[in-house]
Amino acid sequence: MTDAAPDLPRAVAKLQALVRIPTVSYREPDQVDTAAFEAFGAELERQFPLLHERLELTRVHTHGLLFHWRGASAARPVVLMAHLDVVPVEGPWQHDAFSGAVVDGQVWGRGTLDDKGALVAVCEAVETLLEQGFTPAQDVWLSFGCDEEVFGEASVRAVELLRERGVAPWFVVDEGGAIAHDAFTGVVRPIGVVGVTEKGIMSLHLTASGRGGHASTPARNGPTVRLARALVRLDRSPMATSLPGPTLELFRRLAPHAPLALRPLLGNAERLAPALRRALTALGPESAAMVRTTFAVTTLRGSPALNVIAGTATAGVNIRIMLGDTAASVVEHVRRVVADDQIDIEVVEAYEASPVSPYSTAGHRDEAFALLEETISEVFPDAVPAPYVMMAATDSRNFAEISERVYRFAPFRMTKAQREAIHSYDEHIGVADFLDGVRWYQRLLERLPA
């Protein structure tokens, strides 16, 4: 069934086998190695034979997969999501990015955290339960996208298929939050953060144009200078801060575990919001991103040669839109702070912030969110479960069209260094942490109410 070595649990060997297949996504279809994606599908079937034998499989878009596991009831179906594609490899990896090497109790490789780890953990939990003859209390759908990293079509098509079949999920769980260690200054306990919404995402091109010419006779305020001035203005003029409801609830839950000096501030976050917003922006980029729309200059394009003045200079800006802001208000802000009619602003793509899914508070218990919390507490008893606003974008944003409860949580312990390795180099997951993730998915499926 697997290539598990005698000293490795079979689930780890399965993760290794699938990490070794370079399913890299690109926006341009002709760059995609379709053979790798086909090999991944074949290997997935080899590693999880019962899942493929007993669940109904629908292939979605190019290489997406949608499995249907019939439960005792179809009244409150559940969707578990993951994606099989990964971003390209760069940087000085300690171990080959597609080796799946196990070194010092860690599985190394692109996708171990984002997002093959979750995909394999879901499949292993289902495979184990199938071996035990288990039937879930509710229908379960497994939706595995193949182009999440490039904002592709697979999840959109999966939603269309479910809608056509009349499936309105009780809740959806995709990647996103984690059992986050070192997540908040002074809080020693890990935080089991469950994303109840995610920021919107927008990409802009800012372009300055001019005559260009020979570098020996430069004119003042050429395209590159005007573009640089626009970027500096944007960097110095962030949008206003805010503290949405999920963030206030996160702080309320963290207050008892924070340093004594911070407890009054976090415990009274709503009343002391202005001071808290100022404190968070001062604590660093991760904290600041919790309270405002962010702008990141990511690409620059100018002259084709050192001795040629650029006729056109373009910067790509990646924006994560805070709840309360909109794509339109972001563009308005950029125009106002750049204050240069000669800078062209092109919207490349724009997705608004996702709706906020129900979550439990001191005065209200949501059954679905409580199920996630209780499963977190069972498998990770040291963690503080809490809702939060997810900074990144996931395929699950599309599922908000058919479900009001879309949650973003990967049941793995992650240090700050591990979180920083996602989309960077040296991505890895602890063997024990991965196995805990398998156990979390299994317990979630076993706990589905009738």
C-alpha cells in the first residue's frame, strides 16, 4: 500500500511520496508540467486505495479532485479542502525542496505546510476510518484544488458542481490558521487560530511613461523617478486602522494568557481600540497587518539596458484589503496619496474581503465553530482556540457563495520560522505535528453530529 520505512509511520511515507512530485503552478498554462500533476493523481490513488474505491470522484477543471463520502445523513454536509499545487522553489534550501527528506524529526519540502500536508492528513484520516468501517454522520466532500497558488479556476468549478447538486455545506474547512507558536508578543501558549474571514486581495500596476532616451542626457523627473516618488508616497501613507469583531474576540481570549501589563488592554480591546491599534502597528509587520490594509511593492520593470533611460517604468503592488475597506476605496486612496496624474493605475485583479463566518463569543455559541474549537482542545490541549482574520487568500473564498460557515485552519503546530518558510525556503513540518494533524481530522469526522 505504501513505501513506509519500518521506522516511519505510513502517513509520513505517503506525505514524502507526494511532496517529491513537483506540482508547481504557473499563471501561464504552457509553463505547467501537466505530467507532474497527472503523476500526483496516480500516486494519490496508489497511496489511498480505499478512498478512491469507496468514495465517488469527480475530476474538476484540469487536475482538481472532488470526492463524495456518503454519510448517514445529507442534511448538513461538510467540505474539507486542500490544494495539491505549490509555488516555485527559490532560496538556499538546507534539503532539496522536492526530496521529502526526514531529518531530525522534520519532513522537508515544498508543500509540507502549504498545502500537501493538509491534503495527505485529510486523506489519511479518511482512509483510516474507511479501514475501520466507519460511516460519517453527515455527507463529507473532499475538494482538492490544483491551481490555488495562481487564483485559478478549480475551486470555482467545484463550487459550481456542488451548487448544481444542491449541496449547501453546513461548514467548510480549508487551510489558513494553525496551532501558532510565537504568534503574539508575550503570550507563551500557542494559539489555535481559525480564520473566520480572509482579507481581500488586489494587484495593481503603477506605470509612469515618458520620452526615454540616451542615459548621457537625462531629463529631470523621468518615468523611473516619478514612479519611485509615487511608491515612497504610498509607503508613507498607509490606510486607516480598524479592529473587526473577530480580532476583538481573539484579543479577549488571549487576555488571560498575556503579560500582566497587556491584560487590561486586550481584555478591554473594544473600549481601548485606538490605543490597541497604535500598539499593534508598532509591534511589527505581522501585528500591523492585523489592523489595516497592506501594500507590498513586489515587481519592478524599467529600462532594458543600463545606458537607456526607461520610456516606461512599472511597479506591481500586492494589496491585502482589510474588512471595512473595499477595492474601490483602495484605488481612491492610491490615487490620492500618489497625487500624480501622470501615474497610470491599472487594476490587475481584485477580490473583496470574504464574509465573516459565525463564531462563538462569550455570549453566543455557534455549533459548527464550537465543534472546531472542541476538537482543537482535544488534540492540542495547550492551545487557545480563537477566531481571527486571515491575512492571505485561499480557495475557500469561493465557497462563501454556497456556505455561510467557511473556516480556515490547518491542524499543525507551526513556529514563527515555519510560518515564514511558507512561499519561501526551508519549508518543513514536524513528524509528530503532522501526525497530530491526521488525528485532528479523524476526530473532527468522528465528532460530526447526527
